[in-house]
Amino acid sequence: MEPMDASISETRNVETGNNQGNAAQVESFESRVDDILTKVDKLEQRVNEVEQFYLTASKKQLSGSKWSLAVKDKDKERHVASLKKQQQDASRREAAAAKRMQELMRLFGTILRQITQHKWAWPFMQPVDVEGLGLHDYYEVIEKPMDFSTIKNKMEAKDGTGYKNVREMFADVKLIFKNAMKYNDEKRDVHVMAKTLLGKFEEKWLGLLPRVAEEEKRLEEEEAEAQFNMQLAQEVAHAKMARDISNELYEIDSHLDDLRDMIVQKCRKMSTEEKRKLGAALSRLSPEDLSKALEIVAQNNPSFQATAEEVDLDIDAQSEPTLWRLKFFVKDALEVQGKSSASMGGNNAATTTTTTGANNNHPSNNNNNKRKKEICDAIAKTAKKKNKKVSPD
């Protein structure tokens, strides 16, 4: 998007023949520009959101599953549901998975009852009475005490602290027997009882394990599919946002072009002296800004080759809108160059000569300077020809 080129402030100084009407028009222009700038700010926020999404997405590419197959952009909107539907599907999927897990936990509860009803299960039904038994080093040996009453309470918990899956229950039951075997010598009765019950428990667990493994695999696949579909749905949403932004930017560009045309049409005819000063100002532009200035000329003159090796720019042959747009652009460009030169001064003054000498020898700088000199010479040459043709007053 091209800048407004300070056209609003410049039109204040342009004679239109009706000062009161001109002031009203300028105020109208400023109001429209303010509206456009507000839109641009909002668009920039949306652009940043899209860029951030794709930056994050590029770091989280799904791989290693059948759901990571590439999908053509044109098929995404047809095959991928909306984000809202994805969220609804996720809720239903989670509810179904929770129901299946509850069934597995119920089956595990059956195994648990069989173990707790064994005649040797009584030492493990309640927490170890450390003080009553005088086991002063128990907590130094056992990091996480466990017993069947604690497991039962956790299974019945309704406050969110209960077991999330059957694997957690299996781990705690196993921990009961492992703790007893760790703290008690192999010859002690408690050690033998714990080892015996652990063997029976693991045997019964093997009968349930295939169903547990099947459910875990299913959950993993569903989660991978859900993540992939959500990713695609987000990409579709952000792609649509990007298209909308592009359309709005195009519309804003059109408004800016209309404003520029309205402004330059109100401008008076540029004098010969002003054209001479404009040509001189063009010669002070940096190579990059000079190329932009030539592009402005080319916009209203399709036959003008802004990128040609030899450029012959006739200032007097340009239309009034082109001349004023050039003037606005050159004014801003030279102001920026002046500020940049001032910021480069000061502490860098001592090294300017050496640095400049080194930079001027760089091939790219030599080419830019050469092209700038050729263009400026062409402008001066054309202006000189025009001066010869003009008869003295």
C-alpha cells in the first residue's frame, strides 16, 4: 500500500480559488484519511494474528500418523468442519471415551475385590500404623505409602481428585505390595504375603490388559485425528481471514487512489520554477527513492520505462497530477533522508570518511550511484533543452 505522501498538509498550501470551500474539502479529506488509518490499524492486528497462527503451526507440524497426510488447500473447506463443530465433536468424543474408561475401571474393581477378599489381604487394607508399630524409619524407606482403603476412597472421589484411568489404579495396587516387599525382609510373613498377592493380581491384570491396550490405542488415534482436524479447521478460518484482509486492503488502496486523484485535481498548475526545483530535488534522492519516483511517473505514463538502462525524464511533459504526486513524494523522501543523516552523525563523524570510502567501492553501491547519475543527467539534459526552446520574456 502506497503512503499518502503528506498530500493533506500540502493541499493546505495549494491555491484553489475558493479558500472557504478548499478548507472544507481538506477537512473532508482528513476525515476520510482518519477512517482509513483506523481500518489499517485493525487490519494490522488481524494480519499479526494470522502470521502468529502460521508461525505457531509451522512449529507443530503433525507427523508420524496417517492423519498427517497433506490436504490440498482447495479441498480444506469442503472436507473440514467448522471450529464450532470440531469442538462439539471433541466434547462428544471425550464423553464416549470417559464412559468406556468407566467400564474398564468397573472391571478392574472386580479384580480388586477378589484380591482384597483373599485371606492374606488384611495387612494391606489400612495405612501402616507407623507409630504404633514403632517403624521409625518407615518414611525414610518408603517414599509413597499406599493401602486398599486409600485406593477405595480415591475411586469414589467426586471432587476431581479420583482416578482418571485404569492404569493409575493398577499402579497404586502394585505399589501396595512393592512397598511391603521393600520394607520387610524376604523371610518375614508380610513380605511373602505381599509377593503372593502381587502374583495373583498381575495374573488377573493380564486378562484385562488387552482391552486396556485397545482403548489406549483408540484414544491415541482419536486424539491425533482430532488435533489434525482442528488444525485444518483453524487453517481454513485463518485462510478466510487472510482473504478478507486482502480484499479490505485492496478496497483501502482504491480509496487512497481516489483521495490522491481528488487532491491533485484541486492543485493549481505547477510553475516553471517549481518544475526546475522538482528536477533538482529528484537529483538529491537516494537510488532507492529515485526508483520509486520513476515508478510514480510510470503509473500515469504506460510507455515510460522506469527500469530501463537509460531513462529520459521530461519534467515539462508530465501531467499536473504526476508532478504534484512527485512533489509530495520527494518532499517526504528528502525529509526522511535528512533525519537519517542527522542520526548517523555525532559519534560516527570521525569514521565517516573511512566508511564512506569503503562503501563507495562496493559493486552494488557503484551500480546504484552510476544509475542515479545517469538519470539525473538525463533530467538536467531535458530541462536544458526546454530552457533553450523557451523564448525570453
